[in-house]
Amino acid sequence: MKFLADMGVSPRTVAFLRTLGMRPFAFPLCFWLATCHSSLATAPLGEVVLTFDLDYPALLALRQVGRASAIVFRTVIADPAWINSRLRKA
């Protein structure tokens, strides 16, 4: 499975996913809605966006893009160890 890690996702989480055999990479270019929109239009099949931002799922719903999905961390605990433990459970 391939993951795109948005700006707020820690490099420690990206490294953690690599230890699980995943292929994550950082995607720090989503500063504007148009950039997010174009990234979803070109997202490879099966790609999952990891983010703390609600823009991605909103765009997925509005565009009805079936090629990408998102894991949105809606929490006040942004500590990478806590996030990683939740990802491990998922």
C-alpha cells in the first residue's frame, strides 16, 4: 500500500510505516486547495493520504474520486508515537 504523508504528518510516522513494509512518502506541497485538487486527480490507484486536514476528504467527496482515499487524524494528540500506535492497530 502506498501512502502520501501531508505536511503535518511527522517524519517519524513515515519512518514507522516503512518498518511495517509500507511505501510512504512525504507530500509537503499541499498549501492551496487547487494543489490538493490536482494531486487527487493524478493520485495513483490505491494511494492513501495521511493528513490532519479536512481538505482531502472534502475533495474526495466532492470529486467522487475512486482512486485515492484518506486517513484523517482528528485529534489533539499529534505525538508521532500516539499516531503510530493507532496506525499499527488499523
